[in-house]
Amino acid sequence: MLGVQCRPVNGVALASSVAYGDLKAAGKEHLSFHSQPWRTGACHFRLRIQKPFLRSGVPSATRALVPAPPNGQSGASAVELDLSLNPRVAALKSSKTMFISDKATAMKESGIDVIRLAAGEPDFRTPQAIVEAGVWAAENNLTRYTPNAGTLELRKAICHKLQEENGLTYQPDEILVSNGAKQSIAQAVIAVCGPGDEAIVPAPFWVSYPEMVSLSGATPVIVPTLLEEDFLLKPEQLSEVLNEKSRLLFLCSPSNPTGSVYKLEDLEAIAAIVAKHPRLLVVADEIYEHIIYSPAKHYSFAALPGMWERTLTVNGFSKAFAMTGWRLGYLAAPKHFLAAANKIQSQMTSGACSISQRAGLAALNLGYAGGEVVAEMVKAFRQRRDALVKKLLAMDGVKLSVPQGAFYLFPDFSSYFGAEVQGGGTVNNANELCEFLLEKCLVALVPGDAFGEPKCLRISYAASVEELEEAVSRIEKGLKLLKRKESAIDRKEMIWI
């Protein structure tokens, strides 16, 4: 559509125009012309082009017409507003995790007794030593811009942490401090991916991975994994999808949403395949590394032979240190890739919050793997996990892979899909089951399709023991209101541990 505004001046119509679409491809039979007079003497014209003749890649020809100005106001600046978006942005999906969390929060704030198990946010207080460091920074005027990549003091501390805990050697100019691990991942993806590239995303995946890839112009390639294999990517699966377009592989261990942890031999087998593909890089998301349950152990992918040069390691402070609101994460990568991500950050946000960086420094000074403070949190998470696993295993029709890290359960509730609701209606899929549990049981969970596995629901056990016990009780009562199909009841129920 072409919007044209004309205003009479001495009897001559002077026009300004905004072109949209490819007029060359459209003949007269595909155009229509409309006008709207304004009281001020200006008039607004609209030239419409039929949708098949719009420029390739443009999602919609819809436009909004700016209302006529009040009587006496000049209409010279009033034009038809172009509401089109960047096609990559228009195609993005909103985070379902955030949507459900926000909805549950709104219900809670309105007085409804909702138990919120949707967000990936520890319920613990930020450790006191970290809080005091932030307060000190504010009181001592550490409130100015920091270097774009982060303070040198913090980057040196991160280098020390990576060497001591992960066996990784980096220099400060190979560390980029950002406003959370999410920003770090996004900048890493945009720095190395572009149109024509493919990024391998094992499913279930964290909700933002595919969307970040799409935003970069690359194509996400989803590789499903199986519950009975602990939702871990198998080397042969990776081999089958790799080609000359493959640019990036995502590895998240411990995993969001499954809590699965890759063993050393699993990572070594994947590394052997990665090494055969010169273009292939790896984003190693290690944000949950400290929340891991013995005998499981965390291994950094970049520490494997030949993988340092290929790996973009992402970590942060939000999960292990209960610092979600402080918004602090970091990327560690070879200088060439780090410099590109640093350039992006310089034009997008600049450096992270100066106060948060001082608090992050205090977090790293708590000791190896967060010291006793983090160890106590992990102990509590494990107790919650064990209690919830026991309850879920006792539920009829529920399948589960017991997580070895993070603070999520990802049970398969598909035997309840198609079930009739007592009083009328059916529950056909994970989305509808989550709606049922939220509306009827006042428990907020996230449907698995947001993570690439539509049979499952994600349960965050980052909540108090009392809340978790009440939530499980409500879920059990809710499931009893569902009459499952005979085929779902008769099929062999399998528990994978």
C-alpha cells in the first residue's frame, strides 16, 4: 500500500509519499485508490496493492490511518502510519514461561491463592555478603558507567573462577560481562550466526534458544531426545543433522527444563563429532553448574581437547547465587568471537550495572563453587527434588526422568490428554492441562511444547516445602477430576529413573 497525503497550496496539490511493496510488479488492475478529506483542507489518500504483489518477506499489508486532527490543527504532519515490523521480530514467539509467570503473579496480586511453579527463580534470599557488597557500592558512589565489557576486577575474578573450578584458561579480554546470561547467549548467537546458517537445538530446550537463532537470521534445527534416554542428545543424532550449513550447537548441562546432566563420556563423544566440522561452534550454557546432585558432576565442554577454540561458554549469577533481579551474567570465548559480542553490546546496552558487578565480585569470593552458602541451597533443592519425585512416581499415568541438576521436573502427563473433565469439557494437550491446573487447582506450571516436548509439563521446585506439598496435593485432586481414555489407562506405565 502507498500512503499519500496532499494539501492544497495556491490551488496546487503538493504530495509526499511513503512507498511500501514493489509497485513495479503491480499493474493498475491490482491497485485501488481512496481519499479522506479533512476539515482543515488537507486530504488523505490511500493506494492499496493486492497482497500477492507485496514485496517478498513482508508479513502484512495492514496499515493504520492516523485520525483526523482536531478542528483548526494543521494536518500537514498527519500521515498514514506504517505498522509493519521487522519480519524476524514479527515471527518471534513470546516466552511462554514469562507469560504464565506474569499471569500467575497477576492472579496472586488480585488476591487469588495461586502457587507459582512456572518461573525458574530460586526462592532463597540473595546471600548477605552479596547484598552488603551491593549496598557498599551504592553508598560509595560506584554508580557510574563501567567499561563496556565489565570492570577489570570482576573479569579477572571470573578468569580465576573458570581456571579453578572448570579447568579453563581465559584472559580478561576474553570475558564479556552482560545483563544476565540470556543477553550473553543472544549476543553470542548474533555474533556468529546469520542467514543461511543452521543451529542445532536439542529438545527439550530452553524456550529462548530457537527464537534467538531466528532473530539472527539463521535457522534452528530441532533434534528431539527421549525421556527414556534422560533427554540427552546422542552422538548419532548429532551426526545425522550436521551439514555444511551447521554453525552452532547448543548444550545445556544441567538442563533447563529437564535437569539432565551430560556425563563426561557423552560430551567426549559429541566433541569427537564436532571436531570433524570446521564451521561448527558450541554454545555451552552452564548457568546451573553449581546446582547439581551427587554423584552427577559438571564438566565444561570447552575443557575437552580441541574444544576451547570452538566453545562460547555462558554462565551467570542468577541461579546458584539467587541473584535473578541483579541481572548479571557473562560470556567466555576466544578473543575473535568475544570482540564481536562486545561490539554488539556496545551498541545495544553498554556495560552491566556497576552495583551488580560489585555484588557479583562478592559472590565469586564466597569460595569454591559458592562455598557453604550455595551448598546449603543445593542441599535444600535436593530434598525438594526427592520429595516431589516420590509424589510424582506415585501418580497414576505419570512418567518421569529423575533430574540430576537444576531445580526442575519435566514429567510426561500425556496419558491425561483427551481426558474428560468432571462437569464437562476435555483436556486435549499440555496447554489445556496447564490451563486446567491453573484455573481449577490454582497451580501455575509451564506446558512442555514451549520447550519442544508437548507431552510434558515443567515444574519448578524453587519454592518452599510447604508450597510444594500444597501444590502436589492440588494437582493430585485435580487429576482425579479427569477421566482418562481407556487406551491411556491400559497402556503400560513406565517410570524411567
